[in-house]
Amino acid sequence: MKNKIKDYSQLAKLRLSSTVVFSALVGYLLAVDQVDFKILFMLLIGGFMVVASSNGFNQVYEKETDKLMDRTKQRPIPAGRMQSSEGLLFSSILGLIGILILYYINAKSAIFGAAALVLYAAVYTPLKTVSPIAVFVGAFPGAIPFMLGWVAATNQFGIESGTLFAVQFLWQFPHFWAIAWMLDEDYKKAGIRMLPSGMKDEKTAFQAMLYTIWLIPVSIMPFVFPYIGIESKLILTPYGALSILLMGVYLYKKSALLLKNCDHSSAKKLMFGSLVYLPVIQIIYLIDKYVLQ
């Protein structure tokens, strides 16, 4: 039983799913003045199930390619510890229940949750062996959780939820290209194409830096909104905006280092830098709202 639970945890990518759901939690807290713990609980559980379901479908589809890569060959399905039909059933049940829970919150939350599931499992996953555009497609479902928290709280999609979506959308490019750089040899064994130029070169590094540059102004847009006549419930004080700007500079330096050196060590630094960047700016958003405003 212990081993079976471990296999299901690997299928759902338990740690990754929990990390993604953190974005939904922050999005919800940014949207509300008073927490409805029932809605928040359903958001976290429903969101977790949808993300876990997406990860499960991904592994069912990629069982043959996973066998070819050192990083993935010990996953439960390619290692033979779980049948594809079992993984498919588990993922289907999780996804259905997760979407139903989100629907209980509001229909928009369910629609966005279902869209994330379909895009990730049915579009992004097959594209990984076809074209590097898979990263662009995969960034859409990957950006939904941050926005989903706001939609669950307000039942509205507007400039606020769009901004949260844009932040997490742009962040994914330097993050995943840094990972793809580090794992390029392993990916090539399975015919997976993730780097924008197809190679670990200056073109790929420049793309990572370019998206990082775009990320910086988008992340501080809530500070700018009042000055350009846009009404928004998502705002930033000068202190919050400056803190996020400094984090942007920090991430930019990591991406610039990769462009300069084009090596594994710099890619690793960018990957870890991106892992620090997103949760830190999300926490800054929260501190800015609940402490500084």
C-alpha cells in the first residue's frame, strides 16, 4: 500500500501540483477583503485535482518516451509498476471531480480549469515531440492557476485576473527554457524539442532574456494602472512596485548571464532564480495589500 501511494503521488506529481496551487491561493487572497474558507478550500482541492489530473494524463501519453529518459524512466507507468489503464482511470476521476468542485464555486472557474486540463494534456503534451512551440502552448494552462484564484473569488475575468495570468505566463519561458537547457541531452533521447532554436545557443538564451525583460514591466503594472486611468482592484504601493522591480532585475541578471556564457551552470542559476522569483513576488503582492496599503 505504501508503494502504491508513492506511485500515485509520482503520477500526480504531488510536489509540483501543490506548488502550482499556491499560485491559486495567492490569486484568491489578492481578490478578497474577507476570506470565505469554504470557497478557498474548494479552490485548493479542485485546483489541485485538475493539476494532478493533467500530470497523470501527461505520463500516460508519454509512457514510451519516458522510458528513454533517465529523468523519467522510473515513473510508475514506464517502469511497469502501473498499467496505463489504471493511470488513465485515476487521472480521469481526479479531473472530473476537480472540475465539478470548481463548478460549484462558479462556472468561470470550471471553464478555466477544464481549459487548462485540455490544453496541457491534449495539446501541449503531444506537441513536445513536434515543435518547440509546445512551450508557448503549455504556458497558457501553466498561467491559469494564478488567475483562477481571482476568478474563484470574484466570478469575473478582467484587468486584474488578466494581469496575474500575464505574469505567470511570461515567467514560464525563462523558467522552462532553463530546465530544457539543463536536460537537453535527456530530452533528445526521446525526441522532445523544447528549446526555441533547437540548440543550447545564444538564440535560445536571448529568447529567455527577452521574456524576462517583458516580465518586469508586466509585474509592476498594478502600480501603473491608476496613473493611466485604468480602474483596478489590484494595485501596488511604490514600496511593493520597487520590491518587485528589484526581483525583476535579479532575474534579468540570471538570464543575461546565460546569454553571456551559454553554459549549464548559468542555465542552472536561471532555473533556481526563476524558482525564487515567482513565489517571492507573489508574497510581495500579498504583503503590499495586507500590510502596506
